[in-house]
Amino acid sequence: MESKLLQSLNEGPINDTGSWTKDQGLPHDDTLVGAILRLEGLRMIVSKINESKITAPTAEGSEIIEKGSPEYQIFQAIPSGSSKSKSELEALSKIGFMQAMKSQWIAIDKASGAVTRKVEDISDSTKDQLLHVRDHPEDADPKIVDALKKRKLVSLSNRKTYTLTKGENFALEVVKPAADLTAEMLSSGSWKDTKFKDYNLDADATRPASGHFHPLLKVRSEYREIFLELGFTEMPTNSFVENCFWNFDTLMVPQQHPARDLQDTFFLSDPATSRTFPEDYLKRVQTMHEEGGSESIGWRYPWKRDETTKNILRTHTTAVSARMLYKLAQDGFKPKKYFSIDRVFRNETLDATHLAEFHQIEGVIADYDLTLGDLIGLFSQFYARLGIEKLRFKPAFNPYTEPSMEIFSYHEGLKKWVEVGNSGIFRPEMLIPMGIPKDVKVLAWGLSLERPTMIKYGISNIRELIGHKTSIQKIQDNPVCRLDA
């Protein structure tokens, strides 16, 4: 193939390889394309791709070109001067039988059902039309092409041919350049007359195998950047196991609260309890629950140490916030801004927007003279940077914040408002036992990571984000998360 191409190019340019292969009696296939690419790589030729749309026979049409049309085969199945039954012929091809009847090539005796030839000789026009379309697609009659398309015998396909001209290294014989300098070339001196293959410094390198970030990790990274830019310090949240003291009691959640039940909390069986606590702080928390203090009457119930020592899988990262605020008070209070993004666990019923294991974005701001208006302003600015501007705030109740409010964002996929967070101002009953000054206010919030990710990536069911229904291909194809400023 390469030799034939070079011989033809020596006589002049090849304007269209489609016409050239037809004149040469060669197929326009991968062998030709491979030869063109090899010669072009050696700079012996220069190629230009010509693309066009052509009408070509389908697989069924090609079969008719080879064997004849169904009606032609029906006609040939009837011996001259004899007959065949209608059922026999229809078993061969019902369409062919109908077309042969329509063309009046055959006739049927209504009484006996015998089918005979009506004419002695026919021309297979369908085959002839297909041959013409295949060999001369540019001259095909549009009406005939439309009729063949309706029968699904031809279809429109892409046609790629090449225009070829001589290259800078054109020669009638292919001399493959050497790829490497060998010891023999150096010892014999033949390297001086050897033509070496050029290095293609513009070629793309092989892309190395690599991992792909999950959409949650991409959005998590953007959240962290926003918090860090706003001057927040990240809290250590690497302990999934917590005890009821830090998870509930320090937050003024009463020991009879429904959230502590098995329906909402995962309890550990081994180790079932914790032993070490800051005893003076524990006593102050117990007193606040049982008797109150600082104008609060507390919860007025007998507080039990056995209940506070139970180990659980943390239901929120607010337990970490409580630890950090207690440490801040012991070290001497200074205004601080903390955040964390980590996993929490709740015994939830799984549905399109709930999982038993999910991520919580926790934040606290401890400073003087803060109000709920500061919290609303922070959320409006924060979510705007995520590209989420449809927000609503709803009053709510939390045992450890007063006032409290829930944050909702509109989900375009679900066509409804979805809760994306809970927030409020920590109650004095929680802060005073820690040793936080009375005139300090602590804004606190817990946001979802999964639901904003669903909104950002257009995912309607949270189970398609995490779990066995997650599309690996979608994880690979999703672009890096870019949150609009």
C-alpha cells in the first residue's frame, strides 16, 4: 500500500483517496489509513482530511446486494412452470412475498392457495438501486434514496477521505529511520550517515493512573478554604467515639431527652462507659441540670452519673465545640472562631435526604456583644460564596441554644426547600459551668455537607452520593468544585 501511494504521488498529488482507491481497485480501509499515517510520520507525505456525509447501504442492504432482494428471492423460489404454497413462501419472507405480489411478479390461486410466476423474467430493481447508491452515492436519485431509507436499506454515514501531497522527505522507497543510537553505530562510525527518528517533543505523555476526589471531598475542601479565609481555626475531630457527658450533658440536653434513645443514637457495647472526666466541671454541669443557676431553674430532675458515662458514636460535632470552649475558658478567655468538618452518626431511617452516617460542618464564634443578626449575616455571605442564594431561616428549638433557627435552601432537583443546617446562640446554662464570662456570647451552627453537595452537583437522592449506588464514572468525570464568589 505504501509503495503504491508513493508511486502515484510521484506522478502528482492524490486529490481524493476515495477516487484513488476505486481506480486502483483497493478498499478504503484501515490498511490505507495506517499507511498514510506511517508515511506522514516519516514526513514523506502531507495529508489533509476531507469529511463528508454519504448515503451507504446498511447491513441488510449489503445482504441484498449479495443475495438479492427478498421479493427477488421469493420469485426465484418458485420453479418455472410449477407452483409453491403461500405458507411456504411467507415462511421465507412475508415482506418479500408482499413486494413480489405488489410488483405483479407472482399470482395466487384463491381456491387452492398455489402461487405461480406471473412473468418469466424480472429485474431486481432494489439490488440495482443499492448498487448504484453504494458505487455512485453522489448521483443517487433522492426519491429512490428516501424509499430505501424507509425500508432501512440505506443510512446516512460519515465519509472520511484524504488529499495527499509530497512531504519534505519524499522518496519512492521507505527508509525507516533509526530510533536509537547503538554501540555498533559508534564503533563503526555508521551513525554519521544514519538518519535518526525525530523526537516529538509536542506529543502528549501517557497520562498516569490516578485517583479521583469524591464530590464530597471537593466541596469539603472549598468549605475549609472559606472558613480559613474568614479567620477560623480548625478543631480536632478525629475521635468518632464520644461519651454522653460531652455529647449531651455539657450541652444542657436533659438525660430524658428523646435524642438519647436508641432510635437516634448508636450506643457502644465495648467499652460501654468512660471513666475519666473533669470532676469539678462535671459537678457544675450536674448542678445546672438539677437546680439551675444564673437566673435558670435547670431541668429539675435527678441527674444520674451512670447515664453520663455511656459511650456512643457522636451524634454531632458540637461535642468537640464543647471541649474547645471548656479549654478556652480554662486557658483564659480570648475571642475565638472555630470550625470543623467531620463525620457524625445517627440512627436515622434512610431516604432521599437522610443517611445514618453523614458529615457535619460545625462552627462557633465566641466574642462580646454578638447577636442573632450577626449569625444571619454570616450565613447569607457564607452560602453566597457557595453559589447558593435561595435561603430561608425558621425559628426552632434546641436544648443548648436560645434563640435557635433552622436554615433551608431551595433544591432545584427536588423542587422543594431542604434543611441544610441548624444554628443559634449557646445558652448561658451551657457556658457558665465552663467558666466562660457572662457577657460573652457564642454563635453556633451545624451545617450539612451532603445536601449542599447534592444541590451543587444536581443529585436528587443522597444514596447516589454515598453507597453502592454511587457512580464511579460520575466521580471521575465531575470537574473540580468551583464555588461562585
